[in-house]
Amino acid sequence: MATLSRDEVAHVAHLARLGLSEAELSRLEGQLNHILEQYAKLAELDTEAIAPTAQTIELENILRDDVATPSLPVEEALANAPERRGDFIVVPAIMSGE
């Protein structure tokens, strides 16, 4: 399996807008190449007899019951609004009608 050169790591860091020092680039180059080596070892495994799975552990719904509760009074909810018009918050238009 191919390894990543320092220039390739620097290029990817640039694309991701990461400002990395020379020491960080060196460390990242080693770490990424180690990950690629480990992936190559995993790719050697025979997985023909293993059924494809999308989820390896069972998912459990952790939502709470939907219970109606009183909400904030209008005055309290709008207390910190920078600009109001009646019971509404005024915000800048994002689309013009033209």
C-alpha cells in the first residue's frame, strides 16, 4: 500500500485550512501512514463468510416521552430580542421580492 508523502500531508492540511507547524506535519505524516498500514492489514482478512452489516450494535431509542409543559411568557421570551414588532422578533430579510 502506498504511503503519504510529507508534501501530500501538507497539501491535505492546506485544503482543510489547517495551519500546521513543521513538527505537527511530521507527526501527522507518521500517524496517517500508520493508519494506512493498519488498514492494509485489515484488507488482507477474508470476510467472505461475514454478512454485510450497516450497524454493528443494536440501536436503542433514548427519546423521552413528549409531555406538554407551559412555555415562557411572551415578554420573557422576547426580553433580549434586539428589535421587536409587537410579539415578533424583527430580523433582516434574506430574500428579496424582486
